[in-house]
Amino acid sequence: MRRLFSKAILTTILVGAGLVGATSVASAQEYWEYGDWRVFITDVDTGEDLRRTCLAMTGGDGMPSIRLEITDGDAGPPHHFPTPTYFSSVPRGHRPLIGNAQGVAFVFDRQGVFFGVAEGGYDEDGIAWSAASPRWQDAKNMLLWMKAGSLMEVRALDAYRASTEAYVASMRGFTAAYGKMMDSCGHSLEIPQ
């Protein structure tokens, strides 16, 4: 485990990445790395209350990413688990590999598979984006596969041809990142079978 960046540098990174609103009254960030996964813990004082957001992700830096997010105000396990989400954005004039309303498969070590439907669009700067998550009832089982697996392929499904690989995510460090994220937001680390 490594702890990197000062709060000032991390604030600039998170605000630039759109992970933290630039208008918050006061905020503090923490950052950890576990294998191929990173954990961002953000405390925001809105003036009315103090809210903690915990984010674990892999990828990014110009590539697609897999993200999980939960706050200290969420219900949390065993009633609610953070949902793994594929996210991609591309430069102007290009299309994401996964389009709006397209089927998506999350394949673990070529053994387990979960399905979802992508949503996409353009942000205020005209940058195309797409995001996909498994069905809500599959989130817990997908987390179990993420802890046990070594690789997750995200595949764009097409009715007329073979699926297209959009991203391959390493699960190296996921279990530790998930634990740090959940513990930091006051939630149980246990994922019942």
C-alpha cells in the first residue's frame, strides 16, 4: 500500500477529473494505491453536514475505468452494495467503444459473466462518454467474482456480430481497495455468499 500526493495536488486531480465538485465549501481528500486499484476518500463540509465519499477505481488516465462508489450516508451492506461501473470518455470527434443503450457483458476469467445496458451521451464540453453497470440484483455476486478473479473483460454486445472487447481490468489489489473504501465510509467489508 502506498499513500501518494498532497491534499492540494489531489484536490486539483479530483476536481479536474470531475470527481469532486469545485463549489464545495470545504473538503479534504486522501488517496491510496493497492496493486492496480486506487482509493479516493473525500470529506466535504457542505455547511449543513459533513459527507464522506469513498471511491475505488482501476484504469483511467485516458483509458476506460471500473469504479465503485459509496458514501457514509448510504444504506450499505447487507441491503445495498456498491455497483461496479464501467466508464469511458473519448476526445471530440470520436465515438466510445460502447454506445448508448448497447448491451454489455462483464466477463471474469472467461468463467463468470454478468450483463448490463450502457448509457451514454455528451458532457457540457461536448466530450462523448459511456457508462455501464450490471443489473442491480447482480452487484453483490459481481463483487464476489471481482474478489476471486484475476481479470475482468468488458465486452460490447452486438446482435449481428461477435462481441467486441472494450476494456480489460486487472483485479490485482481489488480486495484491499474494496476493504479500504468500505471501512473508510463505515460499512461492512463482508460480502455474504
